[in-house]
Amino acid sequence: MDKNEAIKKVKPQLTVKRFEHTLRVAETAVELAERFQVSQDKAELAAIFHDYAKFRPVEEMRRIILTSPLPNDLLFYHQELWHAPVGAILVKEEHGIQDQLVLGAIHNHTTGKAHMNKLEMIVLLADYIEPGRSFPGLDEVRNMAKEDLTHACWLSIRNSIQFLMGKGSRIYPDTIHAYNDLTRHVNGGY
Ligand code: DGI
Ligand code: FE
Ligand code: FE
């Protein structure tokens, strides 16, 4: 599917603000894909669809989690997490996107997971550093994203965990697994 077709499919699913965020994530993902040598087309497609399910009714997402191969433990964690795995299912069902790399990047863009591939890291990171975002520690992540994809991804996951813990929120295990896995690459094992 080409870029314009993808944009046409996503736009009616989102608010104006979320759609503009999506376009910035796509631009950022393409830059990262070029820098870190993965398919720019796949990065762009995954980024355009990454928040596809963001505004689906909670009850619809719950039903999809219960009736698909998605892990049911998602239901015990924040609803904000659900749009990522549910989005991967819906873009396949509703728009025939079959590419496993693209679907994986959509699926894992919020929580991350252990052993992410480059495309997954790129979409997660692009979502975090797109130019419309501003939160503490972001400059450091943006600078690191110029050089080291894994380290930048580690910083973004570490910041997210710190943010969530600061609020006393639960943390989905895949986010912790992502942190532990990336930590091995960043500081050599401990
Ligand atoms: O969809 P976006 O707003 O663009 O960004 P996102 O898909 O990264 O959603 C992040 C939200 O999910 C953010 O408000 C934090 C929240 N969240 C809740 N529980 C978890 C979590 N994020 C992670 N990584 N892990 C969690 O367990
Ligand atoms: Fe998202
Ligand atoms: Fe997003």
C-alpha cells in the first residue's frame, strides 16, 4: 500500500491532533529508517498506521483481545496500551496489511518487548521523539537517536517506566522485558 492510500485510510479514524501527530511520527520514522538502514517504506507504513485503533471503543478493543490470539493479560493493564496490539489486528483485517514486520512494529509501539527488531525500535522511538512532543529528558533521547538506535530506545523505555512508576501505575511486563533486554546492549550485561 502506498503512502497516500495509507493516509486516506487512517485519517477518518483519528482526531485532527492525533492525525497530525501520526504524520510527524511518519516523517521521524523515515529519517530514522534511513539513518539506521531499514526499509523506509515499511517504517513509513507502520508509522502511518501505528495509532490506527487509538479511538476504538474500549468494549470493541476488549472483545478483540478476548477473541483473537492476543494475550488476555492486556486486560489487567491500562486501556491506553490496547490500541497498539489491537491496531495491528485491525489493519490486517480491515486493510489487508500482511507484512509481519509492519504489523510487529504497530503491535509493539507502546509497550516494546524483549528482542525488538530495528523497525520496532524505530516506530517506538519515532512516536516518543516526534517534534510535537515535549517532556523532561527528551533532548537527551533526541540526541542519542542521531547515533545509537538501541541506546535511544533504552532511554525512552527507561523514561516511560520512571514516569509510570512516578504515578504509581502498573507496568506491562513487556515494557520491563524491553528495558532489561536493551540494558544488556547499553551497559554490557548488568
Ligand atoms: O499512542 P500515543 O499517545 O502516541 O503513545 P503510546 O502508544 O506510546 O501510548 C503511551 C501511553 O501508554 C502513555 O500515556 C503511557 C501509557 N502506558 C500505560 N501503561 C503502560 C504505558 N506505556 C508503557 N510503555 N508501558 C505500560 O505498561
Ligand atoms: Fe500509540
Ligand atoms: Fe502515537
